[in-house]
Amino acid sequence: MSESSKQGFWKRLTSGLARSASKLGDGIANLTRKKLDTATLESLEDLLIESDLGIEASAKIIESLRRTRHDAELSADEIKSLLAAEIEKTLAPAARPLEIDPARKPFVILMVGVNGSGKTTTIGKLAANFVRDGKKVVLAAADTFRAAAIDQLGKWGERIGAPVVSLPQGSDPAGVAFEAIERARAENADILLIDTAGRLQNKAVLMDELEKILRVIRKLDPSAPHASLLILDATVGQNALSQVEAFARTAGITGLVMTKLDGTAKGGILVAVAAKFALPVHFIGVGEGVDDLQPFDASGFSRALVGLPPLE
């Protein structure tokens, strides 16, 4: 990515995390004292929890500050820098790239998530990036409940020159997955991306259907899917935790993509998710453009979350 693209992405990320950064930044600025005594640390912990970092992660961050900087006299920016460094410690293990194993061909990526999480758009962006890297990609429109999803994926396929396997609306999604693997093999594709219907994590029938898709995929390739990515909407806050739990149980989630970090995002939830599940966060999305989906950077995200500029 060019330097100007990086700067543009950073600007959009900073803007997207403004809601969380404002809550934390204003809270820190309004502390009656800037000495990290017991009362101040308790106030900071409350701020972190209110910013969706979760009780577990917030307590861990504050305990680290209590051990290392108790009673230190600090400016507001110094407190922000300390918090950013502690948040980065939680997020750094999660900042792992999505690795495509060339020995597994096609490398099958199953995309799951609830309605409205931005799943189909994310698939299109990922596919565009793979094609740009010289990979041969096939797309599978296994969200057969929504004609709009089939059409949307078809448009992405036309845009990037990737074949799209689809069946009429209402068809069996597992049948689409089966046909897509056959097509990807016939075309010697490097990567197969399978879209699935948005489903609520508490709807047993829809989760059963996802399990059927997995069974069909594994009949053709017992090692597939080689990656199962859960798309999380950054605006849902604490509900993201139950989504990860349910989809991990059903689909064997191997990694996460967080979308919609573009205005009303509750970005702190990514810290809570990373602390609780230790799953890789492969990408974050800040908008609709292809370049608005980028690999997750723990340092940049942590600093944006507290309202600080990126490190040079």
C-alpha cells in the first residue's frame, strides 16, 4: 500500500474510532488528579469498561499500571500513551495475518456472521486484494436467502474478473458450496471464498444449516474449510462476545474481521474480544472502498482508540 493510502486509511480509522477516543480522552482530561493513585486508577478502569474494553481486559490493564506506575504524576497525554501501550499488549498477539497455504488448493475460506455485518462486501474486498496479489479466485454465493447478496457478489466477480458460483434464490446453500469446490478445482483456483447467509447466533435452524455446509465441504476435502472467518460489526458492542462464542462453537472460527469502524463504532470491543478468545484479528474495515480493508495493526489501533496519532 502506498504512503498516501496508508495515511488515508489512518485518517479514516481515527475518525471511525472517534466515539471511543472521545469518551476515553474526555474522561482522562476531566480527571480531577493526574496522579495514578488508587482513586484515579479506579476512575480509569471505569472509563475503559464504559468504552467497551470489557471487565477482564480493563482490570488487567489497570493492574499492570498499578504495579508499574502507582502514584506517578502524569499529564493527560502521558496517561493516554500508557493506556495505548497496555492495550497494545492485549492486541499484539491477535494481530496475525491470514496465511494462505499454497499446498491446499483451492484454499477454502468460509465467511460467516450475523445479518448486516458487512460480510458480502468484505468478501469482495478480500477477493480483490487476492487477485491484485496474483491469486486465482473463485467466489461462491451460498447466501441463497437474499437475491441482493447473490447480485452483489456477482458484481464483485465482474469487477475483479473472478468467476462466481451461484444458484437461484432459495436453493440449498450446501449445494452451492459443493458446486463451488468442484468449479474451483476444475479452474485450478488458488482460493475459494464462500459467502453464507447472515444468521443470528441464537437461531438453531440457521446454525444447523451452517453445519450442513461444513459437512458437504468436508466430504470433498476433509481438511476444509482451511479458514473460517467471522465478520464482526464494530457498532454492536458487547454483543460481539456472544457472536464469537456461538460461531466458534458451530463453525470452528479461525480468525476475525472487524468492519464498520467508520463513525458509530464501539472500537473498544475488539480489545474485549482479543482478551477473551485469543483469536487472530486478520483485517479491519473502515469504509466501502477496496483499500478500506487492511491488515490489523495493533499499535495503530491502540493509539487511535485513545486519541493519539500514530508512531512515526
